[in-house]
Amino acid sequence: MRAADVPRTQRAIIVTAATFGLTYGLSSPLIALELAEAGYSPLLIGLNAAMYAIGVLLIAPLLPRLAWRLGLPRLAGGALGAAAVLLAAFPFSALLWPWFVLRAALGMASETLFVVSETWLNDTAQEQTRARTMAVYVATLSSGIALGPMVLVLAGRDGPAPFLIGAGLALAALALLLAARPRAPRPEAPTHAGLLPYLRLAPLAVAAAAMNAAIESAGLGLLPLYAMTLGWSEQSATLLLTVLLGGAIVLQLPIGWLGDRMPRRRLVLLLSALATVGALVWPLALGHAWLAYPLLFAWGGAFVGIYTLMLAILGERFSGSDLAGAFGLVSIAWGLGALAGPVLGGWAMHVSAHGLPWFAALVCGLFTLAAIVGASRQR
């Protein structure tokens, strides 16, 4: 790829992913609310949400071979087109079981787009600015996902309109991709059969994804409840979550800047240690609003920064179809973590009033130990 094409390609990938992030952020609460209004139980709604992870597990092993055979632009375009069709199909099904099939297929399409975006962006990034590039990607994508529910609030939930808006956003992302004509070298054939070899080659990245997903999925649902048990009002407790997500977006840029100026694995170790200590301080900090807001803002940035840096570290080591394979395994770890996190976090809160921060500290602490062991083996 010519050097002059690199910035244009990177902008196209980031904007496309962020636009699709709106669709992702819109569809998750929309499907849950529609099922609840139809009178289905929370268990059934939870099982339907789990079909997304099933879709991830089904498509992830195929992504390295698909990237090699189809190329990254065609694979990304196919995923966006498929997502648009699937979202448009939801409101026109009168039966429940097709929603399970559609949710799994939507998981396959969404995960394909995310893995292709991360692979493609890493392949175009220069080593000296790789962490900053991935930080911009994570911050922009997270912003799109966070704004998705706002689209639902503005559009309302009457009839098929919100699903068609989601489909339209996916088509808008596809149009942006086609209009920009971003360039991508054809990936070489993957050097490993299946995904398990990447677990041996990049165990810390897999652990980072599982940790991030487990705590993120638990925290999004349980942090406001935890704060309310400590005396916070519902509105103030929800604001705490907004502050945490704000830090997760805003602080990626300085973390990415640091990641290009110091050893990235050392910075991962520092951020994981800070996340561990920060979680231990939650019970004290949430007793004082002036301390809770800045702590959660900084904690959100440090915690998500671990994942941002792991994306850059994977880009250092792999490229092309092998990078897609590594990200495919990371996706599986993310899906498993997202399934386990709310269950373990809820159990921890059942056992102890401060179970949520103890759970977060334990998971972050275990990851910190894994990072220390990994660093010692590389010496």
C-alpha cells in the first residue's frame, strides 16, 4: 500500500467501525426491551442475549481462512450488508425462535466486522504510532456504541422503525466503506490451522480480553446497583457509570501516546496494577462523591487501556490472516468473559456488600500476576 493511502484507509476503517458501533449500541437494548414488552421472562431474554456469544464462537474459527480467501474489504462489506438484512428481519418475525437464530447470525456479522477492522487497522499502522492508532479506534468505536442507546431514545420503540434505523446505520457504514475505497493488501494464508496455536503464542492478549469482557459486562449492569446499596440515588448511581465510560473513552488517547513512547508490556503491567488497587479503593471512594467521580474516571481509562495496548501488541507480532486468527481467539475469550462476568459479579454481590469491587480487584490482580510471569519469561 502506498504511504499516501494509509491515512485515508485508516480514517475509513475507524469511521466505518464507529458508525456500525451505533448499530451495535442500539440493537442490544432494543431487542431486550421488545422481548420484555412481549411478556417473555428475564431468563429467556438472557438466553437470547447469549446467542450473540454463540455467533461469535461459531464464526471466530473461520475468520483467518475467510480473510485470506475474500480479502479484508470484501469481508467487511459482507458483514455490514448481512447485519443490515438481519436487523431489518427482526420485526417481521411473529415467532420467537427465529429471533434466536437472527441474534446468533447478528453476532457472527458484528464480530466479523470488529475483527476485520482491528486486523486491517493494525496492518496499516506504523510501529512508532501503532498504540495511538489503536487508541483512536477504541475511543471512537466506544463512543459510537455509547451513543447507540441515544438513537433508541430519540427514535422511540414504535413498530419496526428502530430496527430499520439500525439496518440503515449498517448500510450507512457500508456506503462509507465503499465510497472511501480503502486499500488493503491481500492477506497471506494463515500459518496455523485453527485458533488454539494462537493461545500458546499470545496468552496474555487472550487473558486481557476475557478480563475486560467479564468486568465490563458485570460493571455495566451492577455498578449502579452497588452504588445504590451504599446510599446513592438512582440518578447519581447511573451518572457514576457515565463517568466511568467517559474515562474509558477520553483517556485512551494519552494511553496510546504513552504506548508509543515506552515498552507497551511494561505499561500494561502498570495499568493492570493501577486497576487492581483502584478497584480495592471503590468502597472507600464511593463514600465521598468528590473522590468517587475522579477515581472511576481514571479507573475506566486505565482498565480499557489494557485492551487498547493488547491490540497494539498483537499487531507487533502478527499480520494478515494470522492477525485475524489471533483476534478471532481474542473474540472467543471476550465472549466467554462476557457470559461469565455478570454471573460471577452477581454472585459476589450476593456474598458480600462489596462483592463487585472485590470481584474486579481479584480479576485484575490475577491478570497482573499473569503479566508479571509473562514478563519474567521474556527476559
